[in-house]
Amino acid sequence: MSADFQESMLRSFVPVEPESHFPLQNLPYGVFRRRSGGEARVGTAIGDYVLDLSVLEEQGLFQAAGLGQDGIFARPSLNRFMSMGRPVWQAVRATLQHLLREDVPTLRDNASLRRRALVPMSEVEMLLPVEIGDYTDFYSSREHATNVGTMFRGKDNALQPNWLWLPVGYHGRSSSIVVSGTPVRRPRGQLMPPGATQPVYGPSRLLDFELEMGFFVGTGNPLGEPIPVQEAPEHIFGFMLVNDWSARDIQKWEYVPLGPFLGKNFATSISPWVVTLEALEPFRVPGPEQDPEPLAYLRIENRWAFDIQLEVYLKTPRLEEPFRLCRTNFRYMYWNVCQQLAHHTVNGCNTRTGDLMASGTISGPTPDSYGSMLELAWRGEKPIQLPDGETRSFLQDGDSVIMTGYAQGEGYRIGFGEVEGTILPAGN
Amino acid sequence: MSADFQESMLRSFVPVEPESHFPLQNLPYGVFRRRSGGEARVGTAIGDYVLDLSVLEEQGLFQAAGLGQDGIFARPSLNRFMSMGRPVWQAVRATLQHLLREDVPTLRDNASLRRRALVPMSEVEMLLPVEIGDYTDFYSSREHATNVGTMFRGKDNALQPNWLWLPVGYHGRSSSIVVSGTPVRRPRGQLMPPGATQPVYGPSRLLDFELEMGFFVGTGNPLGEPIPVQEAPEHIFGFMLVNDWSARDIQKWEYVPLGPFLGKNFATSISPWVVTLEALEPFRVPGPEQDPEPLAYLRIENRWAFDIQLEVYLKTPRLEEPFRLCRTNFRYMYWNVCQQLAHHTVNGCNTRTGDLMASGTISGPTPDSYGSMLELAWRGEKPIQLPDGETRSFLQDGDSVIMTGYAQGEGYRIGFGEVEGTILPAGN
């Protein structure tokens, strides 16, 4: 991977403010369509612009990176590119960092090419970047598992016996994963009201968000051949923000014994830009100490957490500006991504290009760092006070949840943009 | 749908024995490749032959069914065809029943076309028929849920409070769904041995099968728009046999609180032929009475069970012929397929062409009708006696499990062929 020092000096001829999420050091991948029309294409973000990679490819500018001109980027998903593996990802990243540098004239001084390839972000619509195969959601924040466990089983039985031994996870629903900006309809379903003797059908009353991060599998593993924990990084393409919307009342009634189902699968929102492992390399840090020591197949150098600051904002129809609900950090995760991937495949389970693995709710140690309404308002016991006098224990129709995050470098930020979703009233 | 009486009289010019699973009344869809080489194609089964639908399509023989010649069947999956909806499915079925009739000369008397289109089953390899999007596994047999609940929580608490109110289900793993004949490697994972104070890593010792049936979603529903229970049949393309392989020891240690994960996702086997709802129409029968009465969104005429006889056989390296482990019937399912689909989407969850929904283990009322080793050998307390003196409580390396099933008509059978899998020793 590239040296931090060298990268931090790089500047682009495209203007990039210091607080921008998209400097030359980031170069995340996404899929966009021009609002004026045309096909979906693969792009990267630089400052306030999207760089259309299909235009560069057409010009043969990725030949040095080993790509021909067969339209890897003239597609509505990243899957084909992701399937090509780390050497290609690195070569394309190096090419892009070169082409966008302030001292390289190829693109900078070619007005016609620039006009075709650089599109202002305001002129594009971002689409779901990946054709997602399987979606797995982990439960890897000790603080979150402890909070939820304390609420439902008391402090002494908060963590299940398996929790400290393995990264607990479950299969989620791929079909209902949507890109940031997609409205989310309040789900209906079966609820068992407190004190009732039989369930009722109706709109969820306890609608919540969950702040998570996720990663896409770039190259998978064949059925029957586990990914050793040391080799896990080779399979990880990049990261995004995830809002794992949750209907707590539906979930509570349905989830014993087979786990969450309709309480989760009505929608999961992700941010549109996929930030590569390469871009995050300078922000790889030690995670929490693991005690008991994990079994051998889960042992890896403790430097696979990421120092990524995360925030959640709430916008209500009445609030004048978004109100920050919490602030936390991805580095709090107890189980890291390498352990998640090694555990997921230890039984021979295969993964494929485009599989999504989410972290589970990211909660930190303090009450203002909890990653869900359930925890922030402590199951409704401590409603959140909003600046205009409103309160919230769960989400109301018309509320928008905005999650954002970035890693802070010296003079630059590796940002994730945001994932936003607004609650629509339940349907008929 | 076609009248039972009329269909039962139909005969093909292709010889079909009365016990054959594939008479003119069946016409299931599958994807095959000639062992001599060539591309994967969509076919139907008739007697001991596979009829290559891409050859018929090329000849324009589906024009009456509204299909052009753009290669709907010259593909390695049924997805495109499935996405076209019931009117097309019915028209293609009608065309096939016509072309294969003993009194229709088009195919019968065209030796060159017959040679190209009809391939002996022994000369083809069957492939996974569908590109599967999401895979959901239900838990809809009351007998199975009661048996498992009794073993783990005692007779009085066998069924969870939600079980009689909704079809409990969870998300499974799509990537590891394999077609019949694919060997299954014994999974490794974390186990908590009885009496131990910490888990160990090793091969599963309690490897099991689960006899299930599944259906493919033909046409899905948009996000946010539930499928009303009455409209569910329009979305169901066809059925297959499912072996939901289960590692009971891995499952037991991992599954609280988020449900089964590595105990299941190392492999799920399905039979290669998809039997259509049209073919099964004459075998649609009342299911078990439902008490309490389901909530309104789950109410439908009680005639959505299917009279399909199911059997599981065990072959061991020592046994001279496969031994029948159990015999049951799909009609025992408490929750029916329409209720499953309506429940799955009641919260707005979308489904897509190619989604697989499995029934959960199908157990009947008597001990010889249980659909898993766990139940048949009652958690190892009553090992199964095999004719050669061997016993089994769970599966051993080299064991093969064969599931088969059919609906018995007057003088014909609507069969599913079989789903077979052999256990390979755990890897390193």
C-alpha cells in the first residue's frame, strides 16, 4: 500500500477544500447517472465533482493499469471491477491519483476531455453501487450488545455466553438494500402490545435506525475453502455507511428463536460511495483488547480497527437544522473485519463479489455515542430532547436520519459522504 | 388452470412409464448441459428425456405462446422466463403439452428436430436452475417445531408464543445453495462440548439433513408494496425438494440471539427440476386447521396444502441399497405458501424473480414421518438401526442422503426426481 506521508502531500488540480470528504487521497467508487440523462456509469469522487471512469477508459487511459477498453466502467455496478482483484484495484487507484494530480497535464489541460469526464456532483444522481449477492449483518460492538442485553435481560446476563468467543452474525435481506436518499416506508406487521393476550396488525410504533458500517467482498472464496484470517484483507474491497432500519416492536414479537426477519428487512440504506481499503490504510488502528483470547482461527495482529468518526443527525419537519443525535467511532468495534470474514467462512461457506457484510450497530462507551434510538432514549425511558422542544424516543413520520463519517488525516479527510433516509407514513 | 380430468388423459409420443416422475402432465423446468459439451440450456423433462427448449425456440415453435426467437431458453438460468409472468408460463406449458402429444406430428415425425431437441437424461448434467437472489427458510411444520421445542425446552413450552400466529422464518444464505449431486463437505466451526467451559474448534459431530420443499418466486413485488395473501399464487413459479443441511452442534452454540448462521450456511441442496404450480394444481388440498384463526392479512381459503409424498433414504458405504429413513407428506405443513409470501412482504419487503422460499423441515405426526435425524433418532437417544447392523444418530463421512417425492395422480405421477448429497470428510 502507498506510504501515508507521500499521499498526504498530494494535491489535485480539481479544487478540494480541507473539510471535503473527497480529496485525492480518497477516490471512492460509485455508480451515477447524469440528471440530464444517459446510462449508469462508474465514477470516482474528487472535491465537488464526479469523474466518469468510463470516459477515461474509452480514451485508453487505464491501459497502464492493465485494463483494455471493454467497458469495465461503462456499467451500472462495480461488480466486474471488484471481481478483478487487488492488483487491478491498486493499479487503477494509482492511475487515478496520477491523472488528477495538479502537476499532470493529461486531464488538466485537455478541456474537451475534462468537460466530458468531470461532472459536478449537483448534476448527478447516485445509484446503488453494487449488485449485492448475500448480505450479512454482524453484531460486533460490545457496547451495543451489552446495552441491548441489559435492557432485555438485566446487567448480569447482558452478553450471551457465545458473544466474547465469536463474531455473532445473521443473514439479512439483499433485495431491500437501497441507496441513500431513498425514502423508507414505515412497515406494518404483527405486534404484541404490552399486556395484550394476542397480537395485532398495524404500523410499527417503535421505528429505529442503527448506525453501522459495512464492507463489500471484492473477490470471494470457493465453497468448502475457508478464508484464513490473515488473508481476509485481500478479499475486502471497500467500506460504506449503513443504516440498518429496525422496527423494534415487530422484531421483539418475531425474533425468538430464529432471529430478526420482518423487523429488519423492510429497508437497509447504504451510502453511495465505496471507500477503498487502500484509502483507509493510514487510519488502521488497534481495536479493543480481546479477552478471552480468540480461538486460533480468529487470531490476527490487533490493528484492524479503523479510526473513523461517525455521527448521526435527525431532521424533523419542524427542526430548522439537523440535530446531532450521537457521535461515535468505528474503532470501538470489538470484532474486526478480518475476524468477521474468517468466521463467516470457517465452515466452508463461500462468499462472492458484491457480498455485503455490515458491522452491527456501532455504540461507544458513553451515552452520547450510542448508535440507535433504542439505546439513546434507553427504550423510551429517557426521551431525546430536541432544540425546538420536541422529544423523540423513536422515529416519527417525516423524520430524516442522516449518518456521516470520515477519517481525519493531516490536512485532508477520507470521507464517506452520507446516508440519508426519510420516513414515509405506513401504506394502506 | 387446466382441468384435471382432461390433463390426466394426455399421452406423449415419448415413452413414459406409470411410475415415471416426468409424464406429459408434469413438464418441470431445469437447466442442463450435454455431457458431450456445449452451453447450458433450459429444458423440460419427459420420461427419460430432456427436451431442449432452446432448440424449439430457435425453430419459432413458441411464437404461438408469444415468445420471439431471442433466446429465452438459450441461457444458464430460468430467471428471464420466470420474470415473464403466469400468462407466458401457461402459454409455454400449453405449447409443450401440445408438441409432445402422441397425436401431434410436429416434433414426433421430424427425426432431425427430435434428434437435436430430445436428449437422453443419461447424457446430460443438471445444473442449478435459477440464479437465486434471496433465500428465506420458514419453520412451518408444527410437528417439527414441537419436536425440536420439546427436546430443548420440554413438552409444555415446546412452541414459542408467536408460532401459531405467524409463519416464523429467517434469512438463509444464497451463495451456498447447490444442485443435487454436489458433495457436501463436513463443516468445521466452534462447538461447546457438553460440560466444557470454553468452546473448541473442530469438525461438526452432529451433522444432519432437513427434508424441506421450496418454491421460487416468479414475479416479485416492489419495495413498500406487500403481496396480499389472495394474490400470492400469481407470484409462485414452481417447487423443488430442499435439503437444508444442518450442523446441530455449531447451530446450538451460535444461534442465540440472532438465529442460525454457520450451522446452516455451509450448504443447501436443491433438486434440479422445478415443478410448476400448474402441474401441482390437481394436488392442492386442505391443510391442517388453523386455530387460533390467523390475523386478516393471513386469511385464505384452506386449500393451499399439496398432497406430495416425500421420502428420505440413507446410503452408507456399507449398505447394499439405500435405506428409507422416513416417509412424510408436504400436506402436513401448518402454514401454507400463500401465507408465507403474504407474511414475508406485509412489512413492504420486496421479492424478486429467483428468490427461494423453503418450507422448513417437514415432519408428520408419527415417528417414522420426521424430517430430520435429530428427530428420527431423538437427539441421539434412539439411534436408527440400519439393516446391516450399523446405527446412526447423525451423518457420517461417506453417507449419502437422497430425498424424493411425487404427487400421485390417476395413472401418472407428478414427480420431483431427487436431491442427493454425499458427506465428504472435513477439510484441513
